[in-house]
Amino acid sequence: MVELNKFYIGESVKWMRDNLPDQFVDLTITSPPYDNLRNYKGFEFDYETMLKELYRVTKDGGVVVWVVADSVVKNSETLTSFKQAIYAKEDVGFNVHDTMFYQKNSYPFPMSNRYYQQVEYMFVFSKGKPKTVNLLRCDAQGRKRKSTTRNPDGTTSETKYETGHKTRVRDNIWLCDTGYMRTTKDKIAYKHPAQFPEQLAKDHILSWSNECDIVFDPMCGAGTTCKMAWLNNRNFIGVDISEEYINNICIPRLQEYGW
Ligand SMILES: C[S@@+](CC[C@H](N)C(=O)[O-])C[C@H]1O[C@@H](n2cnc3c(N)ncnc32)[C@H](O)[C@@H]1O
């Protein structure tokens, strides 16, 4: 049986076949290589087998958050992200529970003839109906607000109040702090070329899992999902094909947090 709260080096599809039983994982948060945008340490990546294996190891009602964006090739976006989402639904059997976006406040690849690329997709796939849904609310604590109501005689009245608690359920576009020392405060993580923000991982963990659940990242890179699972009392499993990322980033990074 696989040990929880550990990192593993390996090609993920093979690693899952060798190590994970069916219906084992509650939540996966992962980000595959985006087309050929980055030259990682010699990865092989086949999204079809990866998605099929993820379906097998996910519990009924479990969720896979698939964070992805497209590159531009020969003047056109590749739309690989959508191909992957359609494959996950049509061929693998996942529900597409939500197509969410994360909006960055830094722009890594400005192009001269396009608007600044600010969003990436966060496809929330579920195996059947999600078994855990803890929708987060807007961060509006303690803000002064006013509401206007129309009276029966057509006049209006204004009520001023201070929100002592969080207000409504969030939108499905999440604004995330990105860029050096904003994606994470862990300097060591920037040895990896493409991490997603810690806040993104944390907020999905809180949304789609409960304490003690198993949170998986089969392409864990700098270990962002694993760190946030650890800090939020979930069990994690992190796999990456790169020995260097696991040994020189993930392990020392988590050790800073009492792992
Ligand atoms: C976009 S990065 C993930 C970054 C991660 N989400 C984070 O925040 O640190 C993709 C990672 O997938 C790994 N990778 C690519 N193909 C893989 C495979 N077949 N099996 C395991 N890891 C793979 C790469 O080494 C790279 O670290």
C-alpha cells in the first residue's frame, strides 16, 4: 500500500498503475505541461492515459482540478486545454463540474499583437456528483456596505451596514497574486519554472475536500498542492518525473513546514 504524505519520483501514469488502487484519491489538483511552453527535465506526457488513470484512482464523487492554458502555434491558440476537457468528458467519463478561470496579476508572456494573457483555465472534473462541496465565500469581512430598497410608493430607502462576516458565494473566476514572491513566499520554489499560486491550491483543497482526505498531484512540480494539503490537514501524495524537482525543491520546501 502506498505511503501517504510522501513524494515519489516517476512517470505518473506508470506510477499510478503500479501503486494506486481503484477509488483511492479524494481530490487531485494538478497542472500538466502546457503544450511545449516549458522545457522541463525531459518529461513524457500523454493526457489521454493520464486522464484515464486519474479517473480510475479517483473515488466516486471525487474531483480532479486540471489547471491549464494554451500556447500559440502558427498564429493560433492550440486549444489543447479544451481538447483535454472534451476528452475527459466524452471518452473518460468525468463530469465537467465547472470551467473556472484564474486571473493572474502578472503577465509572463506579453505578445505584441494580443491583449495581455491574464487567465488560465481550471477545469473541475468530477467522478459523478462531487461528494464534498464547501463553497468559499467572498472575502468581504468588515467592509462598510449600503443597500438600497425601493419602497411601495416608489421612494427609496438606504440601509448602511457593516458586514461582520463573509457575504456571498464567490464567482468562478479567481483573482490570484502571481509573480516573484507572490505566487509563494518560498524562495526555493522558484527553481521550478511553472508553479501555480499557493492560494489557488489552498482554495480548491478547501472547496472539494475535507480534513484527512487524500489529495494527489501526479505532476507535482514544486510541490504546491502537497504543501497546501499538508498545511490544511489533508494527506498528500506528490509524484513528478523529475528527480531534481522532488529532491531539490519539494522535499526541502515541505521540511520548512514541519513535514
Ligand atoms: C506545470 S508543472 C506543475 C507545477 C505544479 N503545479 C506546481 O505548482 O509546482 C508540470 C510538471 O509535470 C511534470 N511532468 C510532466 N510529465 C510528467 C509525467 N508524465 N509524469 C510525472 N510528472 C510529469 C514536470 O516535470 C513538471 O514539473
